[in-house]
Amino acid sequence: MKIRKISLNLILFILLCLPWISFSQIKLTYQVPPKEIIEIVDAEPTPNVNISPGNKYIAILERPNIPLIEDLARQELRLGGIRIDPKANGPSRFNYYTNIKIKNIEGGNEFQITKLPENSKITNFRWSPDGEKFCFTQTVDDGIELWMADMKKLQAVKLTEGILNNTLRGMPYIWLPDSKTILYKSVIESRGNPPEDTNVPTGPVIQENIKGKAALRTYQDLLKNPFDEALFTFYSSSQIMKLVLGEGSFNFSKPGIYIRITPSPDGKYILIQKLEIPFSYLVPYYRFPVSVEIWDMNGNKIHQLANIPLAEDIPKGFDAVRKGPRSFTWRSDSPAIIYWVEAMDEGDPKKMTETRDQVYYLMAPFLGKPVKSITTNLRFSGLTWGNKNMAIIREYWRKSRKTKISLFNPADPVNSRKVIFDYSSEDRYNNPGYFVLTHNDYGRYVLLTADKGKSLYLMGQGASPDGNRPFIDKYFLNTGKTNCLWRSEAPYYETPVEIIDEKKGIVLTRRQSKTNPPNYYLRNIKNQTISQITFFPHPYPQLKGIEKQIIKYEREDGVKLSFELYLPPGYNKEKDSPLPTMLWAYPREYKSVDAAGQISGSPYSFIRVSPSSALVLVTQGYALLNNTSFPIIGEGDQEPNNTFIEQLVANAEAAINKAVEMGVTDRDRVAVGGHSYGAFMAANLLAHSDLFAAGIARSGAYNRTLTPFGFQAEPRTYWEAPEIYYQMSPFMHADKVKDPILLIHGIADNNSGTFPIQSERFYSALKSHGATVRLILLPHESHSYRTRESLLHMHWEITQWLDKFVKHKK
């Protein structure tokens, strides 16, 4: 009785004290930030455009405002590294269009596509090879429909009910070269009900490794047990249907887990890639075993190209690939020749060999042995076809950043090979750009030639010390020299999109300035005339007074740096006091000091503000140092991360010093922020410097031992460099964080390495040491935040935090 009496008295005491007890859990509904930020988040997005083969039409694809939280609250299955909407048989998270308009490029007339589906959620837009029709899919509550429209009637027509299966992403349908036949993946008609979990296990889940090594990234949403395997098989299985316009759909295949369906250029064969068992609990579905087959147009298998095994044991390193054949593709300038690549080093970059990859091919009717074509001494990264005498191969080595582009004759690849570009991928100033493509008679992309096949065209961003200046060059095959035909000029940032008429010199470009939003123009690069063909309005006129500058400066050790400076409308540093400032950045690794100092972006680009951008802070009286250079450099054999913390602090110090020297920043009122690796940066800067009044860290990873097989550009494992993992982990230095930090994370983050537990455990560590910290977990959100409620609440949290600890800092 005495014990019970004490217990009752204790409970009574606790109840009486409840109003004065401080709980760490805070119940709060979604909040909204100031009106200026709401208007930016709600701004109507600028449409996308899609050009037809033959360059006759532009499809203007209108986008909706950001989705609501209820759109992400639907049932979602997480299987094999993907997220599935089981009712729709497609991805649970996707971007879509709500309207389609067609503009005649040369005539300028614009037409509305009529009879579009109600409540349009349009995805997978694709023109027919002849450019006179297009298809798209419409996602409804219980399925995915296939629709079509042609350029004569300009009306949308539904081709199927909601039977398409797009759980494995990609295009769930494909046009054949005749522009009247379509193959699509359909839900299996007789598949029945999904498997049910009895919740009574039949045994343990077992994984085993008897021999061999496999260092795997921390993938998420993987299969976990036999029930997951059954669900994955149920929802990813489909059968291929053949649809002939005007005739209807016909069954083309048996059920299977089809991941890729690609017709040959002449339309006589189909390249089929489908998943096989065994599945894996360690890697996503795209590393599962794959059967690669060639079928005829009656749905009969005529050749087994490869049986690619499960890839759980890809060697360690960024230049590693799976063993065996990979990258199967049709040669786009020939009727039916299939090409693929095989690693000669067993996919292991540590093996020393002169030849890294061997390209093979096989011609219809696919009866003989594969024929060797060209080889690479770096890792193969792509082929571009021109004609029977000309093709281009690209190769790359991540560790050295080396890129090589070679020209060769497919009929004599060994003797004809000629390296035409050899440069570092980090060296933006010397990047030659990319070769311009056009559609051939098969409706496939091939190199656009000029001067009777003696020259090609190049387009590129044209990075320079003055910022990006996009260009069009002509490349002469005989001499290897280039001639600049056109380059973007101040005060505009103009990007070439497509060469509409090579002989007349007519190019479709996308032009913008600091104050004018991007719109599309027809530019004649021969007579320098230009005419506007789209008239998209300014999405946020309230920001017209914001000032943007690219500011250059140097780090203490002489490394050249830069940031984009944004100032509030009407701010005058000669009259007004220095501002509270946000430094927003994302660290990047470099092997060269020169490359690290190169300018990115353009001073003349339009000030575009995404719904999650830190730019909204300018409306609240803050200066913003955006896209701030944060190079982490390791030249020669040195890894950049060996001096990560030292370089991180030096970068921050240099940026703040420059902004203070300019008179726009109050040194005592500077915050640091970033997303993902930028959040990791922000947390480290608060732990290892006293430069900032507060920090914002969104969707970061703070304990690198939870990503023990490498992260970002770090090639070493935890066991190879434990001191680096320890030193770079803010979690290990939580006791040193003395300034307020706001942690934000999506509860459903599926990005490799940034599990929500990263923020949860970091919060606990900080709290245990008495830090000022707040953790916000956003329901249903993944690595990037999508919904209106989440984005508005995020901005409310950030502005509240910064106003309290930075703007009004005492």
C-alpha cells in the first residue's frame, strides 16, 4: 500500500507540473511563409517544348503547379529499388503535363490539341518517326492509358484503356518505323489478385557469401524477403501488345518482366531485354539477371544474344562496370545491325590492361559469331552513328577525368580511328561541345553533315572567364579544325536547341536575359536575323527588381572562386547597411586547380527561382551568395578529401570576406545552407569554424560510416581510410557545433546514403551536447521536396529560423 501511495503521489505531481515541462516533440500543422514566398512557390511553371522529326512542329507541353500532399499519400510499394503505385501499375512519383499545343515552326501558327483527357496527367510524350503524329500516356486513378493525336485533325484519341504497365519506368510503348504500328507493355489480363502476406514466416531470410568481394552502395527500397519478390514479379510482369492504327491491338508476347523493347531501324526485328531470376536483396532491379534476345515481327525469338548474370559483385571504383556484354543498341544508320560492349578487364578498373572495352556487332539474320569492332583504352561511354563511312565513339576515365572522342570508319575501325578531342571533363573552358544530330529515313538520330559530308556541326555551352557563351561551330573532317559560326552575345544568354534548316542557316534557339524569361526564337546565323516564336510570360514579376552579379575572388592559397550575388530590390550599398546573408553551396571535387577556378553559369541568364530555392530569401531582406564555389582539390595522386575540412573552411572564409569587402554583407549575420551534399557541407562548417550565425541543412548525410563503401566522389572504403570518414563526419564532431542548426529531411528519402536516420541520429547527437537544433521531417517527401504543403512549410521554418538567429541576432 505504501508503494502504491508513493506512485500515486508521484503521478499527481507530474500531472500538476505538465504545463511547465518542455517536451521535445512539437505538434504543428503545416505553416505558410510570408506572402512574397507563397507567390513564388505558386508561380505557374514555364512550358516545355518538344520538336518533331523533320523540324516542322513544336509541341508546347504545359506543366501544372506543384502537387498537393494528398497526391503523395496514395498507396506506394517500394520494391527492387523503385516505387510503384499498385493501382495505376506505374511509378508512384512522376512529373506530368496538363495541356498540349502545337506550333508550326516556320508558319508561326499555334493550335490547341482538342479532346485531351479530363484531369490530364500526360507523360511519355513521343512523336512518330514521320513527325506527323504523337502518342502520350494518361495516368488515371486505376491505370495508364495510351493516347494519340495527328497533325491533320489536331484531336486526341484514346487508343487503350488503363492497361499499360510502366512499373519499371522508361517508355511503356514504342513507335515502329512505319509510323502506324506501336508496341506497348500491357498488364497481364489474367494475372488475378496480388499476392497476400500471411504474416506467418516459413523460415528466416538468409544471405550468404562463400567467396568473392562485393562493395555495394547503400541502395534503398530493395527487396527484403520472398513476399517482396512475389509482389515485384506480380507488378512488373507484362505482356507486349502490338497495336496497328485503324485495326486494333493484338497479343505479341508471352508474359515476362520486360525492361526494354527496341525495334530495328528497318522495323523487321525487335531487341528484347527482360529480367530473369534469381533476384537480389542487395542491389536494385537493373542489376538483376537479364536475357537479351532478338525477335521477329511475329513475336518469335530468333536469336539469344546474351544471358547476363546477377551483378552483385561489380568491382569497386567509379570506373567499374559489370562483367560480360552491356549497352546493347541498334546501329541507327543501318537496317538491322546490333552493337554492344564487353569489358576486357572484367569490369575492374584496378586491372592494368591496354584495352578496357571491346565493341562487338552482329548483322541480320544473326546467324554467325559476333564480330569485333573498335576498342577503347578508357571506359566506353557511347557511340554516335553517321553513315557507312563515319561514326564517333566516346570514352571516359572517371579517376583521371580524361575524356576522348574518336572518329572511325565502321568498315575498318582499327586502321581508320582518329582521336579528334582529348580533354579533361573538368575543363569547361576547353570542352568542344557535342555533335549535332538529325533524323534519317529510319527516324533515328545520326550525325548532321554539311559540305557534302566533309564537315559536322558542334554545339556547346561555351564556358569562359566571362561565363557561359553558347556556340555553334563547324568541324572540318579533313583538317580537324573548327570555325565558329555563331556565339551568344551580351546582354543575352542564348542557347542553340536545333538546326532547323542547315542550308539556310536557320536555328531554333532559347534566349533569355536577366529580366526576360526564356523563350524560343528562330535565328538565321547567316544573315543574323531573329524572330520570336514563343511568348511565355515572366513567372514572377515581383522579382524584377532583384539584382544579380557574378563575383570573382580568390581563396587564401590563390584558387580562383566565384559566387552569384543576389540583392533585394531597391538595395543600395552606398546608402543602406550591410545585409544579413545566406551562403548556399554544394562542394565539388577536382583534380586540377585551374579547372576548379573556372566560372560556371552566365551573368545574363534569367533569374529562375524553383519552388525549393534559397533565392526566395532575397524577398525577405537577405543577400544571397548562390552557387558559391566550393572546390575540394586533390592533384596528382592526392585524393581531394584528404584536406576536405581545411578547404571547406577556406572556401567559406574567402566568400564571406569578399561579400563583406563589397559592403553588402554583415560579417556577424551570415548563415550557411545546402541540400544533400550541401547540407553535409553546412553541418561541417558549423562544426569546424565560427564563421556563421546559423545553418540550414536539408536532406543531408552526417555519419559517413553509414556509407562505408564510398560516397560522392570518395573512391575509398571506410576500412581503407577510416580517418577520412571520421574527420569528414559532422556526427563525430557534434560536440563542436555551437551555432543553431535547422535540419530538414523527407521521411521517404530514397537517395543512396541520405536515409532519414542520418538527420534523426545527428539531431540526437546535437541535442545530447546541448546544441540549438530543430529537426523537421516532411511526411511522404523523398530526397527532393515536391508538394505545396511541404515546400511552404519548409520556407516557413527557414525564414523563422534565420530571422531569429541571423537577421535579428543580438
